[in-house]
Amino acid sequence: MAKAYRFDDRPPSTGSAVHAFRTLSALKDFASLQGSRGNYKFWEIDGTIVSDDGGPDGITIRVSSVREVR
């Protein structure tokens, strides 16, 4: 099972395919640049990678489980 990270106001739905970041640090770096860190929750996603373009935010993952991280 792979891990990926996403920020959003709600958790991704189990079974859905979502775009995500490869690492939590890449997600936090991006969120701080956007000024959104205080407005959104951070989610750690376990699932199966559907596609990966190799970039820090290039993962599409099918959600098996999700938990909030800080």
C-alpha cells in the first residue's frame, strides 16, 4: 500500500482517485506558499497509485484509508 498527502477541507472519499503530494514536507511547502495552511486540513492517504508523473505533486492515488495529520 502506498502513501500520499493532500490538503482539503474534507477528507477524500474511500474508493475515489485523488491527486496528491508524494511527501508531507512537499505538501506543507506548497501550502505555505499558497497561504492556505491555516484554512485546510492535511490528509495522509493510504491506497493504490493509479498514476505518477514523478513530480512532488504528481501522484493520483485510489483511496483505501485516510487520516488527518498535522
